Amino acid sequence: MDLEEKVVAHEDIYDGAIINVERQTVELPNGEKAHREIVHHSGAVAIMAITAENKMILVRQWRSPIGRTTLEIPAGKLDSRDGDDPKHAAVRELNEEIRLHPSHLERLTGFYSSVGFSDEYMTLYLATDLQPVQSELPRDKGENLNIRAYSLDELKTMVANGEIEDAKTVMAVWRFELIAMKK
């Protein structure tokens, strides 16, 4: 069965600094029309930063959409400084958020964060052999972070008890466990 929807009209609703929103009119495979509101995003990176002590670095920060703090791996959107290079964005985000530079940076996977309404594609990296940066880049305006490293056992407990609810971070914890199992 053909599932493809064909866009027959679109209207730009919002053009912002982080997202753009478009309302599409689509023709369904059965010929009926429907509307879709699509959030367009430039893409993002997330980084599993693992210390020499085999701990993962997380940042606690305020997240306005949910009105509370979250515990997350370092992450951020691709922007004009990155030239569409997610690896460059990962190194930049590590500098901005945790003030470390990786001697080893490896792409682990990529994924869509929420395909029901957004085209945001996030690339997950593993960063190791971390060293203090030589020159600190400025943090995003209003970005206040608490930074701490956690063992795999601590992370698994925090996921199990709901202290970590951020999807990219939950994925990183399970990936960290897979890596540990291979050693």
C-alpha cells in the first residue's frame, strides 16, 4: 500500500532563531486532503563525553518548555559557525558547555528526535581523551549549567527512577552500557 502524502500547498507560519514552522496541505493516498504543521530545524548534535575515570559528563539546566531543570548530555544545534559539519558542532558544544576538547571524537549514530511534527536530525558522538580547552567559547545567552560526571551504575539508577527523562540522554546511557559490555 502506498503511504506517501503529497504536499499540494504550504504556508510559512513562523521563522525563528531555532525553528521554522510550516503548515502543509497534503493529499493522502486515498485522495483526501489533510493538514500538517511541520517544525523545521537545522539539526543538532549530542555528545557522550566520557572521562578518563569512565564516567559520563552531564549538564543540569533549566528547560523552559517543561518548566524545570533536566539532566542531559551536552548538546546543541548546528549553526552558521559549523558549515553543516556536525563534527565541528560537537567540538564547539563541548567547549561551550563543559569546557573540554576531545582528542577522540567518533560518530555513533543519528536519529530524528520527534518525527510526528519535526524534521530535527540529531547526530550522537562519543568523545574521549578529554582535555581542558585552550580558549573558551562563549556560552549561549542565558545558558546556566551545572556540570557533573556520573558512573554507569549511577546513570542506570537515575534513568530507572525517572531522574533522567531526556530521550537523547537515556539513549546515551544505554549506548554507554553497550560499550561497557564489549570491554
